Amino acid sequence: MGGFGALAVSIGALTGAADAGPFTAKASQGDWVADAVVRPLVMPKGWLEVGVSADTKLSTQYRGGDGQLRAQPDDLKWRYSRLWFELRQGFSDRITLYGRVPIVDARLDLAMGSQVSTTDVGDARLGVVVQPWLDWPADLGFSLELKTPTGVEWPEGSGGPDDTNGFLTGTGTTDLSARVHGQLTVLERIRLGAQLGYVYKFAAIVGYVEEVGGFGNGVIAPGNEVHLGTSAMGKVVDGVSVSVAGHYRHTAEFQIGVSGPDERVLRPIKPSGGDWFDARLTLSLEPSEHWLVEGWAERDLAGGDTRTFAHLGLEDFAPQPGWTYGSRVAFRW
């Protein structure tokens, strides 16, 4: 082969390399596990997933001091919806990074057709999942998540229960969560999972707590939480699975106070905190390794008093009772 032939081979090799793009497989990319019930806790190295999910809840009840459900007065209807933008990346064989940012829409339907509503960015969440051992019969992993105060924390008006012109979309506080995850596949058709976690909530100066008769300097110390979750996933056919999950959390009592020049003087909020339990049913469809479509229904089964933060719309502190419906679409490559 002469010089011209060698040049043609070189150009052909370069052309083949140029076919690689942002949505094509990479040489260093790990293999995707098609069967969801045997999939590890982390994504394969080099994979990227972009997703959009939405959830919405309509509540016509609240929980009192005894945790029992009661009808809202005057036919009030609380609607709380979120649109999430999500990103996951297989950073390495054992580490997955992720981030989630919500757009929150909070609405209260009043008598005579009037409405109070707020739509804005909520608190973002950034996290990492680590699975140190990939060759164990069961999967064991750990995760850390940081919730950042990116949502609206300054109420319109005074923010009191009789002066609500809008709702908050963020708590104004930072949370750091640590969890242990475990899962076991049985007969290659059923996956059992469990998780145990703790959430430390940092105290912060926020716009919805003020000194009585003073100006600002309001501090809130949200109650830390202990989490316990269980789940079971069953494979229906290839690419179709159904899962059920239960989630329990115990929240310590909240405190508020004033941030002085030397120290913070805090006092407990009564009622606040308590025990919460909810359950979820999820249907997942994966027509190919690149696509995921999910739908779910979730219901709170027990909880504490939901009245304390209701006028602020702070679902992170005390979610109002009701059915939540959600869906998710994700594309990965």
C-alpha cells in the first residue's frame, strides 16, 4: 500500500472516532444491568441519567394534636405540587453522584372561589451513593445528602396565620442526611430492601421567625430525624416491575428563638415533631436500557400535628395528609 492508501486508512480511523458523541457509549463505560431486581445500588461507571419527575397532592384534612384526621373547615383545599429536575452520574464503579432541584407550586383554595398561591424554586438536594463491595451476595451501601436553602423563606405579609398572602417553598435551613442501604435479591424475581438514616438539621436565621415586638433575628432549630424504610420489588416481565415501600421517621421537637450578640436563646415549639409513617406503590417500565418511565401513588398512614406550619406551607416540616400521585421519565446513556 502506497502513501495514498495509508492516508486513506488514517482518515477512516479518524472518521470512526468522530462518530462518538455525547449520547453514545464510551470505551470506559461499565455495563448496564438490564434487570432492575438484580441491579446494584450504584450506576455503572460513565453512565449519565437525566430525569424529570412530578408529584402532586390534594389535601382536605389535617391532623390534630392526637394525630387523628379531621376535615378542613370552610371546604379548604390544599394543593401541593412539585416539578423535579434530576441528574445522576456513575462517577466510578462504586460511586454515584446525584442532584435534584424542584419547582414548587403551593395553592390554598378558599371559600367563594378565591385562592392563595405561590410558585417558585424549592430547596435543592445534592448527594452521593457509595457501594464499597460489588461482589457480595447482598448489596450494602451508604449515602450522604445535603439539602440546601435555595427556596423562598420570606413570607409575604407578616407570615402570621391571619396574614397569609403566599407560601414558602423552602425551609431556609440546611439538612445533612446519612443513610445505610441494603438489598437482597430472592429467586432473581424479588428484591427486598431496607434503609436506616439520620438527618441533622442545622439551626438558621430565617425570614418567618421574628422576635416578638422586635425586628428579625429569628432563629429556628428544626428537629433532627431518624429514618427507617423497607421495600419489596417484584419483576412482572422483562422491563416491568412493581414495588411497595414503607417509610417511618421520628422527628424531634422544633425550637425557635432570637440570635443575640453572644448566644442563641431557644425555646421549644409546641406542638412540633412526632412520628410519621407513609406507604408507596410504584410501577416501573424500562423499554430499553436508555429509558425509564415510572408512576406511583403514596399515602400517609400516621403522623403528628400538621397545624403548626400549615399557614406557611412548609411540607418538609409537617406534610398535610392526603394521597400523593407522581410520575417520572428518565433518559440515560
